Amino acid sequence: MSEDIVVLETYLSEIDAGLAASILEANGIPARVLADTAGGALPSLALAFPVRLYVRRDDVELARELLHTQAERPPEDERASP
């Protein structure tokens, strides 16, 4: 198993990147968020330096599948009741 770390996605918000990382970690994929926003003091810096979501190279395919599947799911109140 490779321990190479790669950027999976970039975001304009640490909150969005953190949510994506939480989804991955809940599914057993270690993920890290790195941002150049002066410790959160200047979130607008993310416009010039996007927030990065990192995963292991071996996890990229599954991580993308999980994030895209999650993005396509309708909100719970829009799901059909059983």
C-alpha cells in the first residue's frame, strides 16, 4: 500500500473541506485539510489559495466515489418515505 499523499479536491471554504474530510473518515479513509487562511483569520485568502483535501493515493478512487455519491443524494426531507 502506497503512503503517497495527494490533493483529492480543492475548496473555497474550510467548512466544505472539513465536511468532505468527515465523510471520508466516517468511511474509513484518512483525510486531512490544509488551508492558507492565516489560521482562519482571513478566510478570503482561500480565493487565492484554495483549501486542499489530502488523501492517500491508494484511496483516491474510493474517496471520489464517496464524495460524488454523497453530493448526488437528495436531502433527507426530500427522500421518499418507505
